[in-house]
Amino acid sequence: MKDLLPLELKRRISYQKAVKIITGLNNFSIYSIIKIVKAAELGQASYIDMATNPEVISKVKSINSFPLCVSSIEPLELLDCVMKGADIVEIGNFDIFYDRKIYFSSQQILNLAKETRNLMPNIPICVTIPHTFLLSEQIHLAILLEKIGVCNTDRRLFNER
């Protein structure tokens, strides 16, 4: 499989020195996000994980060169963010659904990953594998995801948090 990660991020991951800074899943305040991004820059973070919002992505990309990661379960929403500068997409953040008794099956997650890969063949994709799955199901899903070219850039293969 071709490695789609930005070179510097790939290097940091290979040395196990990658640090992801999360600005907040529901944080859409550009002022707050810019403060976090500037702090991440001072701390020499590896990449930023942000709320999925194309306008915010565009503004943050205009002031720094950090690789940006966005998370969603909507492939078109992820594509909109990539068009504005997101470098990595994640299918995940399933925790927000559990309180509403919404759980995704392995097949649903695999279908989301396939749709996302088809829309964005040259963008790194990672997938959070739900901790609610049996270990054997987690492993099986990970193997299927790898076969369609999905990577796990944040090394959360068996942890959702």
C-alpha cells in the first residue's frame, strides 16, 4: 500500500515521537482553535485534530502548515474539509453516539471506509475501531480496512479513547 502520510508526520510516527493535539470535536471557535494551534506549534506537535468544518479548516490552514486531521462518519463532509486543506481524515468518534444507543456494525464502518477511499484515493484515512466490538471482530475489521488501503495513523487500533 502506498504511504499517503505527509513526510514529516511519517518520520515522527516511525520514531514514535508523534503528538496529536485535539482542538475539540465540537469546538468551532476560530479564536479558541487558533490559540490551541499556536500553542501546538510552540510545543512542536506533529499534527492537529479538529472539528469537521471546511471554513475553520481553511482559516487554520492559512496561518500554519501543520497536517490537519478531521473526523466524521460522513464521507462527503470529510471531502469538503479535504478540499479546504485537511490532510488526514478519520472515520470515528463513535463515543458521541453511544449515549443515544446508536452503534455501528463492522459492515457499516467498512462501507464508510470504502466510500471515503473512493472519494479520496490519495488522502490518508484512519478509522477508530469501536471498543464495543469483540477483540476478534476488531482484528477482522482491521484486516479488512487494511485491504482497502485504510491506515491507522493515530495508532488507536484497539482503543477508542
